[in-house]
Amino acid sequence: MIKEDRLNEIIRLFPSDMKEEIHFEKLRYTQLRELRVRVNQNIRIRTCDGEITIDSFKAQEEQIYKIIEKACEYSLYSYEDNMKQGFITIKGGHRIGIGGHVLMESG
């Protein structure tokens, strides 16, 4: 089924401990609108029916880095231009938004 395959493209990016907390098996691709994963914050899932907050789990920086690594197919430099625009596009046309702070030294 095509829609299930699209959800699997998203699921494969998440580390196993996060997958267990999110309970992807309860989500339907057609209902999923947004997965919001931020460092030291609860995971939030927006569906067409509303929003779900996973209070039992806070994402860690290392876990988010693993998601980005997988999304970039372990080749961060090849996605550098996309990341400068604030997102990565993965198979299926899904966009992963990237935000953060930039630290500059000497210009």
C-alpha cells in the first residue's frame, strides 16, 4: 500500500527508543500532518483531528542528530544547501524542518 510505505519512510528515520514512545502503529498516514521533535521537549504530533503530546519522553540532542543523519543518508555535506534553506526533503516529498542557533567566530 503506497500510503503505508510513505509512513514507513518517516518511521525509519527515528531511533528505536523513540519509535517505541511514539506508537506509530496507532497513526494513519492520511491523518498525520506534523511530527515536532525538539531537544529536551516532549514530542508533539499534529493530525487532522488535533494534537497529541507525548509527555513520557523528551528528545535528546543525540537522537535528533541521528534522525538528521539518516535523513541525509549519512552524508550531511551533500544536503548542506538544503539545510541552509531550513529543511531537508526526503523520499516521498516529506520535508524535515531544521532550526537552531548559529555561532560564528571571526566573521
